[in-house]
Amino acid sequence: MEKEARRPIASASARGSRTCRACGRPYEYPVPRGAATRFYCAACTTLDEPVRRVVARLQRQIRRLSVEVDKLAARVDAAGRTGRDPAR
């Protein structure tokens, strides 16, 4: 019986840049023998799980609020060009 050849973890082209759920920084995954996981960068995997969970929740809220602020800014900008009240 022949031995099966080991599959490489991922080729350079298959690796992707991911965004850490906790800190929001981009990181490469998978990296052979790297500490990063599918969801967290190498730096955040060293955090305790409860801390990482709280930081990830705060990061989600920051992203959600940033999107909301961007939408409101676009709304005010569009209203300013048309001379309308942005509150309506």
C-alpha cells in the first residue's frame, strides 16, 4: 500500500488576509506553525478566552457604530447639497 502524500497547509496563493475579530487588524491565515486561528490573530490568541470574547464584542459594536456614522454623514452631505434638512 502506498503512503499518501501530505497535503500542504495552503499554498501562498490560497492564503488569505483575514481580519481579527478582537482587534480588527488584518492578518495572514493559515501560516505554517502560526499561532493565528480562523478568527483571531496571533497576538489575540494569547488573551484569555473571556477577555477575547469581550474585546470581540466591543470590536463588533465599534464597526456597527462606524457604519452608522458613515451613513449619517452621507445623509447630511447629500442634504447639504440639496438644501434640505438632514433630520427629515
